[in-house]
Amino acid sequence: MRTDTRPRDGRSRPRWRLPGLLAAALAASAAVVLTVPSWTPGPPPQVATAASATAAGPAATPAPPTSAPAPAGAPVPAGPATATPAGPAVPGPSLPVVTGADGTPVARPATGALFDGPADAPGDHFCSGSVVESATGDLVVTAAHCVADGDGTPARTGMSFAPGYDDGTAPFGYWTVTAAAVPPCWLESGDPDSDVAFLTVSRPDGPPIQQVTGAYRIAFGTPGTDGDDTPVTAVGYNDGDDDATTVSGTAGTLDEDQWQLDQPGLDQGASGGPWLTGPDDSEILAVTGGYQQGGDSPDVSYGADLGPAAQAAYRSAGGTD
């Protein structure tokens, strides 16, 4: 275990960039719902369970998140084994194969980039996030410092999220952030041990995002202890990159409230990206943030433990566990 050398007199260079076009809302741990800009999508994406994809023949098999299954009796069109997302967003154990409108599999459809503008004019991406399981199917987890300054001011909303962002394109479109649930300890004082936020996202003419992309489970209550090393895959969108950066390694503990990953690659913009673990990388252990707001060097990254403060914010946003 690495000794906790955290400075007590300020922060180092964070893993995020202050966005230029953000709307202010809410003054507590959850943000106010804003008006959602209209957006005209292309053809809807397709979701198929791994079982149906196997039955149809060989297909690329990414390491995807969990998703709510389609209801019994949902029609399956001819051709590739895909089914239009339908039914309530109920967390489930299935691991879907998700394709874009052109039929190309999307490697990590539930991981995406946060953009500083609204859905109809997204601008530049500045942080990362992931869709997580919820009864409402509309939650994205990111770092609190991506949406709140930690100085008593409200969390920001109105930015947009592009799940599966790849090669400079958004295969599932842009979803507007309408609310943000942030632990009070971060809102009031920027406590690095509470550097996590849960965003509510929506698109006026589409189903809940979880039905489109699938969703990750959250490994709440997995605190680090001395010598407790956990294999993870960390994903994030570095500033200026058109694709996600993925690094794999063993997460150790900086202290009981912070995880540490000594693998190079994640830099500014990767804040809020998931540290995936569990079967098929289906669970989130942490998000890049916390100490030094994720790290002041691309050679090492940090993430706050998803403990009681994170769990309370998740529940306040509508999550159930």
C-alpha cells in the first residue's frame, strides 16, 4: 500500500477542463431539471443479447456492461440478431451485444464523453462518464468535480453526454444532462473522498439511455485495505482525442478512501471514467477522480472509493441497490 501523501493546502492539476458553456442549476445535492433542447436522431441503435447473437452466428464480442433485457415476445427482425430496445428499464444480468445504426458493434456503448454544450450544439468533450443500472434507466456516473466546484455553489447541468463516443462520432446521439446528484461533502468543501456524481440524462424522442446502451453495476462498499489489489480496466476520454483511452492494471490503495492505479495513459478529460472490474468488466469499482482530482500526472490515476456518500447520492438520483 502506498503511503497517503495527500497535500492539505490545495489541489494539483485536475483531470478535467472547465467547460465553456454550462447551465447552472440547483443548490443542494441534486440539480433542477432543465428544459431539454430538441434533437433529431438518426436510425435507432440496436441491442441484442449475447445469447441471440450466438444463435445468429459469429459476431464481434466486446467487453460490454449489463443491460435490461427486452420483454418476452419482443419481435426480432430478419437478418442480424438484433432487437429494438423496448420495455421498462429493469436492471438485469444479461450482457448485451450493442450495435450502432450501421450494424457495427460498439465496444463499450455505456461509456462515453461529457460535452460542454447542449445536445444540439455539444462543443468539446471535457470529462467522461458511464451509464449505470437504475430502475428509471437514465443515470450516468462521473466525477463530482466535472459538474461542481466544491465551493458551495450549485452543481451544473445542461451539458450533454455521448455514450459509445468513438472515432469522433456519437453512434447513439447526445443526451442532455437534466439533473446532478452530488454528495454534500463535495458540494460544500470539495472533499476528495466524495468526488462522484450521478447525472440524470434524457432525450425527448428516445427511450431511457439504459435501454439503448446497457448499463454497469456499481460495486458499492468495496473499500480498499492494505494489500487489497484488484484487477481493473480504466477507460476515459483524454482532451482532444476522438477515441477512448483504455488502460489495464491492478488497482491498489492510497488509503482506505482512495484507489490508485499505476498505469500510464489517462490524462486531462479522463475524469469520471470508470474503473471496470468483475465478470466481463461489468462492474464499476471507482471513477477517475478523488485525490488530485484524478492525478496530476498521466503515469498514475486515482479514484475515490464508492462508499456511503456515493451510495446516498445514487439513491437520491433514483438509483436502487
